[in-house]
Amino acid sequence: MRQRVLTSLMVLTAVLVSTLMVTVPVIGQAGQAPAKAKKAAYTPPKLPWGDPDLQGLWPGTDLIEVPMQRDAKAGERTEVTPEEFAQRQAKAERTAENDKVAYVAKDSKVGINPPGYWLEHGRPQKITSLVVDPPNGRIPDLTDQAKQKAAQAKQAKQGHGPNESPEDQSLYDRCISRGVMGSILPVIYNNGTQIVQGPGYVAIRYEMIHETKIIPLDGSPHPSSNIKSYMGDARGHWEGNTLVIETTNFLGDKNGIGLNGGGTPHSADMVLTEKWTRTAPDMMEYTATINDPKTWVQPWTIRMPLRLNPEFPLYEYACHEGNYAMFNMLKGARADEAAAEAAKAGKK
Amino acid sequence: MRKSLTLFSTAAAAVVCISLTLTPGKAQAPAAPAKAVAKAVAKGPRMPDGRPNLNGVWEYIGTANWDIQDHSPAPGPMWQLGAIGAIPAGQGVVEGNEIPYKPAALEKKKQNKASAPAEDPEAKCYMPGIPRATYMPFPFQIIQSNKDILMAYEYASANRLINMGKPIEAGSDTWMGTSNGHWEGDTLVVDVTGLNGLAWFDRAGNWASDKVHVVERYKRRSNDVMDYEATIDDPSVFTRPWKISLPLYKRAEKNAQILEFKCVEFAEELLYGKYKKQPTK
Amino acid sequence: MRRIPSVAAAAVGLLLNVSLAVSPAWAHHAFAAEYDGKKQVHLEGVVTQMEWINPHTWIHIDVTEPDGKVTSWMVEGGSPNILLRRGFNKGSLEKGQKIAVDGFQAKDGSNRANGSNITYPDGKKLFLGSSGTGAPADPGPGK
């Protein structure tokens, strides 16, 4: 009798233990986002303090030629056709050839910009656009409130010249800030982005305009909405090996979500959710969901595949300290006004 | 009977233990322990590699940014601010209290001082350079990874990455310089070159040229205090190297963080005011 | 320094509009606000200094007029970070180097111009490609 009780207990224990061991992985997965189809997810190495290692230089340079919004003809297609890709490749080749021309042609046209080879170039990409949601790859409509604001801003400029004061320039040309999205959307050069991690933190450096976004991972709350800033307040956590960053506390009516922070200014209520997932040793999938019901009628998402490039270190982009252009633009406008005044006086 | 009870209780205990550690809920059952590890490392005195842990939000308390040498209280540049704009007394942070300027360089310091505050790069919201960034009246955060060390300063969003690998040469001169670091025992030694000579040391106009070579030393004295030294070597300006030394304090708020101080807008009138379109009379 | 006669300048103005239209790359409108599309200049001078600063580099040159008078000009280029990543550095354009510049003069008449073409005296473009030493001089942080 004793023997049988003992045996039964041992069997019971064994069954319980093995059931739990089988159950746990299932429970573990239930909370995760459904894994991307096809291949097994890459597991990045872990830092000595346990966090996934996302460190490195992840410039957006490769994506320079990808349009923000998808051509309407492409519909819901996220990849270009083979013909379209061939066109992108041909264009890249032509640019590379142009850049190699060592001597200025005798009949070369003089422009008002620096030399064309003083830029950085992308690599032909298959994606049709950076915007991936809504499914048509186009930014949703502005709310009526946002449209009204834009009209008012335009109205306010009536009767004023283009360079009356520094405020007439963009926040980028004033060297103030491009905002979070403006600091990562690929532009003509200096798309440097670098991740540095410490215990309890992730820091993201953006080359233009020398920004550092520090993301605490300790679950602490955002400050009250009385503290607002251009880059907002970021808080992060891990979902599996994906870094999820939520940023709020933005200054409103400043930067937009366009190149260099241009475009329709977002409101102070915007909630920006970014996800960084290392999908291969040298690839990072970056997504950003813009949720600002005061400005756009629905949330929208940008996705960018970023390539690790150890040969793209960030250099200091001090900007404001060397902003001769601001002085020159203002002086130029004053000179234009003086010339116009003199012309008017001359006519009398 | 006893034997079966023992076996039963052992089995039961095992089941309980297993079920406790395998509690369902948040997906990151593996990550929860990692968060605890990270937290322990963050607060501890050493990184997993054994090096001192300099992570945290740090700030200098004192008046070095007004004047790195001993100074008495003095009126400020704008009487309209009353006592708010006045200069407090301060014990200097220069060892020996003497800055060994060559005669012509001392003249330039005096000119700088006379032109302050309008010509002080701080007033223009220019990045403060090294070492001034360390003792501005604003906090900075150190993010020390398993490779390089990032310092992010609240003032003007200045920042710099201290390269802890093979030393890099400065390709050009910058406001925050090119920083190469290494450990000497428990002291972080940072070699800064490629500074552009345009930043000042303080509001009193102390300066060095673009030939300056700064060597910093960071050493934790305790959990909350770090000793900072900066040796300044510029034979074109000074007759010998000289040293700044001061303590840095860990910000003790539970929610300590650096905030944003993008001061360009506050400096635009100072810089561009006279080039703006003047209102017509 | 030669000024282009006004007829040619008008033609240049037309070309300028065309080239701006086909060169959307330089999104800064700063250049158009600083420089006068009717004042094309060709400068030949000697480098006295190059400021490796952002947002744009500035090359200072001394231009000697036929009558022997020396005028100092400042020429605006692109961001130095691109050049640094290609292996160039502050030693790449030395004081004393002769260069030639085509661009437009500042609206306020001061001796500033944008460097649309910046070449050596033989017409070879400055800072073309990489410095030839391969990848940037440093291995880069964050490796």
C-alpha cells in the first residue's frame, strides 16, 4: 500500500513537472507579438548586464533615395517591381559615374549650391516608401484643426519678406532641432545614428544636430506635461529583443514629421512609439508610429531597414556655432530691401 | 510513512518552486531577471568587466563657471537683474590659483573679460568645450557601455563620445574635441585634442588656443562623489601646464535625468538682433 | 576676378532657375537667400585658411587683382563631415594652395561666394571621391 502511494506520488510529481515544463514556453510566447513569418528571428548577443546588444553605427544613408510616401500607382505594394528596381540601380550608377568626373567641363553651368559630389548617396532599395501604414503608404489626412492652423500661419506671412528675422527660417536652418523623426529620416548627408547602451539605459546619438536621446529602461514615468522639449521625453522597455521607446512631452507647433523636421508641425500631445529590432548581425528594423489625433486623422507608421556601417562614424555637427548663413541671409535681405527702397526713391 | 511524507513534501515543494519561477504573464520571463541584473549593475560600484561604474547623472556645485580662480562677490553685467545677476564669491578650482599666461595671452584674457558677457560663447549658446562643459551649472549624464563612454551635457545638448578603443586622431577641430580614453587603475583618463580654441574656460574670459591639449581624470571617491581633474597644456598661451580640480556630485533625485536646454532661441536676439528688419517708424 | 557681363548674367540667371529645378538635392534655401544669381564670379586665389565647420565649410582665399591689389574672399562649401568620412581632414587643403572658384557673390556685395566649382588650377575638382587612403582615417567609435 505504502509502496503504491509512493509510486503514485512520484508519478504525479513527474507528470506535474513535465506538464509545467511544456506549458511554460507556450505561456511565454502568448505575450509576444506574432513572430515575423518565414525565418527564425535573429537573437542578438546580450550585453554583460543582460540587455540585447543593439550598439553600433546605424546610419540611414542607404535609404536616401526612398520616398517618404508611396506613389499612388503602387497601391499597397511595399516593394518595387523588378523594372522599377532596375531604374533605381541605373540612377545610382549614373550618380556614381558623375561623381567620378574629375575635371570641370568647359561648358559646365555654375549653380548657387556647393558641388554635387559633396553629398552622400543611398543604395538602391526595394521598398516603395518609408510610410508603411496606412497600407497605401501615404500620410493620413490632416485634421480640420491642423488645416486651419496651417492656413493661419500662411496668412500671418502675408505682406512680409522672407528673411525679416531668424524666426522666418526653419528650426533646422536656425540650428535649433530637427525633432526626433527629423533627426532620423534620411536626407542628403550626415544621416549618422549611433546606439550606445549602459546598464538601465539606451542612448541614441543623431549626427544632425548633435542630439542625444537618453532612454531610461527602469519603468519610471514621464515627467508632467509642464516639462516639454523639442526631442520630448523618452521611456523604453524590452519586448523580447525589441527595444520599444515611447516619447511624449513634446513642444507642439514646432517640428513636423518630415525631412529635417519640416512638414506640418505636430502637436504637444503627440505620442511617438519607436521599435528597434536587430534582425541580423548587420541589420536593424526601425519603425515609428506617429499618434497625434490633433494633427492627423489616424496614427501612421514609418519603417526603415538600417544597415550597420562601422565606416560611418558620427562627426560633430555644431551648426549654430558656425551659422554664418543666418547672418548672411539677414544681411542679404536687408541689402535687397535697401536696393528696392533706392529704386523706389530713384523713380520718384 | 515518514519516508513517503518526506518524498511527498519534497515533490510538493519542487512543484511549488517550479510554478513560482515559471509564472506566466509578461512575455519576457527571461528578461525580468535581466532587468534586475541591469538595475544592480547600474547602482553598483563596478561594471561587469570590473571597471569603476561611472554611469549616472552628475553635476558640479560651485562657481567655477563664473571664474575658475578665487574671486570675491561682484556686481553682475546687468543692474536690471539686481542681485540675481550678481557674481557670487568662489574658491578657485585652479591648483595654485595661478593661470600661467604668457604676457600677450594675458592681454587677450583681459580683452575677453572686458567684452563679456556679449562675447562669452556661453551667452551665444555655443557649446562649452572641455573642460568647461564639466562645471557648467547644468547636469550631465554618463552612459558607460562595455565599449565607449558617452557624456551628454544638458547645456546646449552638447555631447561627446569618449573612444575607449584604439586612439583616433582629430580630423578637424571641434567645439567638444576628440576624446580618447583609457583606464589607469580605477581612474578614467581622457585625452582631448582637436579643440578649436573658441570656447572659454569661464565667464571671466580665461582661454586657450586650438593647440590646447587637455587630459582629464575621473575617479570615484564614493558612491556619490567623483574627483575630476583637467590638466591644460598649451605652450602657445601658457608658460607651463596647469591643472583644474573639483568634485562632481551624483544627482540624488529618484528621477534624476538631464533635461533639455536648447538655448539658441535665447541667444538669437543677442546675435542677430541688429540684422533683423527694423520696424518702420 | 572677372565679372560676367550683364547679357551673359541674364542667361546665367535663366540657367540658374533650370539648374535649381533639376537639383532638388540641396534643400537648403539658405544659399539662394545669401547669394545673388545675377552676380556670377570666377575667383583664382591662394588658400589662407579652411574652416572645417558646420553647417558649411568656408575656404578663405586671397585673390590678387591684375593691378596687384589683394582681396580676401570667403567661399562657402558643403558640410565637412562628408569629407571627413571620405578620409580627408584639416590637413587636406593646405595654406598656400592655389585654387579656382566659380560661384555667385553675396547679395550684400561683400567678398563672399558659394563654391559651385572649386578646383585646382588645372581644373581638377577639389575633394573628389576619397582621399585615397581608403576608409576614414579612424576605425570609428562604437565598433
